[in-house]
Amino acid sequence: MKQAKALSEQATFTERKPVIGVFAAGDPRIDQDARTRCQNIVKMVADTLAEYVSTADVVFSPILVDSEPQADIVAQQFQDASVSILVCAPDTWAFPQLSVISLLAHFPKRTPINFTCGNSGPKPGVVFANAANGALSQSGVLSHLNIGSWPDTGMNPQMSEATAEVLVDWAYAAATYQSLKGRRVVVFGHDSMGMETALAHIIPTRNTFGLEITRLDMKLLADMLAKKAYDQKELKALRAWCDEYVGEIELRNDQDSEYLNTSLAMYLIVRDLMKDLNAVGGGFMSQLEWGSDFRGIPLPVADAMESLFNSTFDHNGTKEVRPFATEADVQALLTMLFMSSLTGGEPPLFMDFRKVWEPWEIKKLAESLNIPMDGKSVWETKGFFDGNNSGSASFDWAAKPGSSVKEIMARVTFPLQDPGYFPGGGNSVTFLTPAGIEGIAGRMGFNALSGLFSLVWDEATSIELPDKLAEAVCNATNREWPHTFLTPKYATMYEFKQYAPANHIHMVWSLKPARLQFWMDFTNVLSVTPWAARPSLVEGVDRSIPLLYLQNGGESATKLALAGR
């Protein structure tokens, strides 16, 4: 009697990268040299991805998909290798239905697929790429076309840098889309201070991103602090690290010192809980119940804990960023999680959309302080906004990318928190971000009318102000919190302050528009860039618009149709 195979009881979870499978369609009529060239191109494309994409593994098949039998074989090879992302690199004409479409039938409908080819004439792979892309589009299937450049002749052509850049951006977006399915974040507390724009939309998040939200009560954390459910030797090591590296820690007495230790212990407890749950990010409600409600026992703030999670290092050395949201702002958490993943793990910045300084207003302040102006600086001509919040500020943002831990932490201070707002005590984290850090600033949101998530975004750059002016700007809000002065690339400050989807905004450095756009294609997130100065397509910066969108009334109309709206 045949019996089922039992799997091991000793199995453990291992975090795995998604796998990209590279292949090429072929034509049984081409000669052996042409077939060998096709196989070499498949390997060249696969090697390029393996070299430049850190968030995915790469496999390729040397079998050319001439027709249905080869489609079945390659699909089975890829399934055995856990492939969830497909790249077709054709160099010759082939028949779409007999090759790619037959192979795709073995995979889920929304499997990312990319056609990357040279603009070749002899045996036109570009003709096939257009035919296959068009065939998928008319079926309502999203695919991305990357008609790049490599030599028309020769057995071992190499793709151009521009072709590789588009492919790599697409691959990072596809890897982010696939890698976070089935994962989870952990959020302590209930709704974020009553902020409707920060709610944990459990079912839409699960259906859109395949991501789970585990909710834990803050009582668990309070109890574990009271029980000292952490390694007390490690707490001493973490505190000693802070004493050595933090530029200045404000402490008035032994009680203040103990409050700081409590905040650091929170990091150790939550870190271990997240590890136990295989969580990729988290959030903490705090206000009001944790540290501000006198009906209970106010406890110290979580600022140091949140900053440590969002940083690329801690007392144990280099570590992975685990995006973490102040005030249990789940839309902030999702924004930071996805944007960080798209860069391979760069540190996110959590900010209040605190105060927008239009040119007229900042110049008026500068005049009152007798600060000379020449009319050429960015803060004079375009203005900026002051992003600051009491928590979640990655330490990395205190210095420029590539700085050492010592350089970064020398610019960080831990002042005491405002006892009026945070009677439970504890220390904030503060610094002033240097100029010249570039990336994307934005914010996700959810809307009940469409049932879709959206992302308001723009490219942005950090700027510096004259010292006296910077001090005045910081004092206009909360000096004891981190400050990052940002100027968007296309949005005017009027537009930026009117079209903010919530009171928080976030930024990750080195994130490119094309990667973000590809990811929004995969997840069906609406892209919101209502800036009058931004073209619909910035060539060489944006991803090219998918044919599926062009044939269905535009990007937003297509995404609404895909969502059944």
C-alpha cells in the first residue's frame, strides 16, 4: 500500500531570497551558431542579475523554449528551483503562444515577467519581445519590456550599462514584491493615537502585499520589562556602547539613567520577540497609554529602541534594518519597509510632516536674524520642509552615507524628553541631517472608495541652512527631536503641503524612481505625483510605461480595472 511521505519534525524556518529564472525563447529553424549565441546571452543576462541584485538568487536554463515541450521542461526546472520571477532574454524570433505563453501557464497569474533584449536586426529578438509583450497585454497580463542594446553579431555579446540598469531596477522591485509575501510585521498597541491615516488595514494589506500584521498588546512589553525578561549582561553592553559612542546623553540623576536603561531594554525585548516571530518590521503605539496617561503608570519613551531598529548597526556591529514605526503608524511602517527593501536595505527615516517653509517665509525669518542672502541658495529659491519626530529616526541619517559608526554617533545626542508630553520620562534622539543626501520621500495611504493603496512621492534632497537660521528653524518645532531639512525635486512647497496624505512622511536614500514605479506596478499601488512641474515620463529616470496601461486608459485607470473597480 502506497503511503504518504512524512516531513521532518526537526525543521526550522530559514529566510530565503526569491529566485529569478532567466530563459530565452527560440526557433527550431535557426542554425547552431544562433542557438549557441542565444544560450550565451541567457547566461550573460543571468550573470548580470547575480552580480548586481543582492536581494534575489538567480538561475538560468540553457534550453531554448522553441515550443510547448521545451516550455514544460523549463517551467519544471524553474519550479524545482523555486523560481518566482521570470526574465526572458530573446535574441531571435520565436512564436509567443508556443513558447513564453505556454511557459507562463505553469506560474501564478501575477508572476513578474520581463523581456530584455538587444535592438537586434539579423534574427530579431526585438520583434519577438514586442509580439510576446503585446500578446500578454491584450490578455490583461502585466509585463515589462526592456528594449536595450547589445551587439547584433558575435557569439558573446555584452549588454550596455543602460540596459543593465533598467533590468536591475526591475529585478529589485520584483524581488521586493515576492520576498515579502507570507512575511509579517509586529505592531504593539492598538490604533495609532486615533490617527485614521495610520490604521492597520489588516485584510487589504494581506490581499495587496501578502503581508501579515501581528498585533501584540503593550501590556506584554510592560510585563516583560517588569520581569526583566532580557539578557541583563547584554543591556549593560548596550548601555556602555551608548555611553561610548553617543555624542551627549542628558541625565540629571540616577532615575534618569534608569529610564534610559529601560528604553534600551525595550529594544532587546522587542528584538527577540520579532526574531521569534520571524518579523521583518514593527511598530509601537506609545501615546497615550504607555507614557502619558496618569490613570496608569507612565513608562519611559521608546525613541532609542525605534532608532536602533531603523539603523544599520547597533552595539553588536552591522545588522539588517528592521523598519519600525513610531506611534504604531502602520502606513508609515509599510512605506519604510517597501522603500528600504527596494534599495537592498538602506535605512529609512520617519518624520512628522512638521513645518513647510515656503521661500517667502524662510526669507522673512532670515531677515529678522540679519542673515545675508544672495537669492541663489535652494532654501531661498524653493524652500524646504522640516521633517522631525520624537522617534524612529535612523542613526544613519545623522551623517552622510558611508560614514563610520563613530562619525555617525558623534553627531547624535540623547536629550531628555518633554515631561509635559511624556511624564514617563526617558531620552529622545536628536541630530541634524547633513546636506546632499538624495532619495525618495513619500507616504503610503489607503482609501475605502477605490479599495487601493496609493503612494504620494517625489525625489528629494537634504539641505543645510546657515547655523543661526538652522537653530531658529529647529526651535520653531521641537529642538530635542531629529531634524532633516528636505527639498523635493518637482513639487513646490505649496503643492507639497497641500497634497500630503497624512501627518507623517518617510524617506530612504539611494532609492530610484524606476524601482519604485516597477514595484507599484507589481502591487497595483496607485502612483500619486500631482506636481505641475513633473512630466508624465522622465526618460532615463522613470521606467517606461507598460503597454497594458497604454491600452487601458492610463496607469490609474488600469490599476482600478485590475482591482475590479
